[in-house]
Amino acid sequence: MHVHWKSMLLGAVAAVATLVAVAAMFFFAGPGGSHEQRHRTLKLASGRALEITGLYFAFGDEHSQRGAIDDGISVEYVSAAQGEARDKEAAEVFEAIRPLSESLGVVTAAVCAYPSLSRKDRYETYAYSRDTAGAWTFKRVDWRGSGN
């Protein structure tokens, strides 16, 4: 039996080159640029523009107890408003997503107003629900940010 050392060496070099190429693709082909929170601008009916950081279809699933009745739409945005001004602003944001909620047939929606993109400070969540007659009501809940 004759061993071809050149062929074995060439195969080992090719394997190492392939591993280096795969590692380079893994580390350098990922998204580049800033790691800042992405956002979009939403122009409200009043003409005011807000920065929207998230729009989600939220599944009603808690502790593996699937409840489709709890499915809803959730929107997160940045707001400098306080008190009643923020309540009015959140209502206007909700009116912008209400047609989407109703077209999907969901009966809950959440509007989260953050003071900044960093989400470190106190924020409010407006939990909307629709009754059987089709009227929407909300409950405001104050939260404390993560502090990261």
C-alpha cells in the first residue's frame, strides 16, 4: 500500500481553507452598521409624526395555554408627552392601528409609549379591548424600564 502524502496534505489544506471561509462568512456577513434600535416614522391624523419602534401580532399564549381570544396587535413608539397629553397621543396611535386590529378580527390591542429608544425609563402601556358591541376601551398601566 502506497500513501500519497501530497494528496493528503492538499486535502488538509483545502479543508482548513474551507473552514476559514465559512468562519469569515459567519462573522463578517452579518448585519453591519449601528446597533441602534430601528424605527419608522408614523404620521398621525393630527399631522404629528412619531417614531414607531415595533408593530407586532401578539399571540395569546401564556404558559403554553393557547388562547386565540387573547391574540392582538401591539405597537411601541417613542413619546415625550406626559399625563393627559400622552393619553391623547396613545389614543391617536391606537386609531391608526384600529383598522388593522378589526380587519384581523382580534379583540385586544396594546399601545406602549416609551420616553426614548433606550427603554430605560418609566413607560406606559395602554391595553385596549373590544366588547361584543364593538366598542373599544382601554386601561393604562405604568411600567418601569429594564435599566440596561
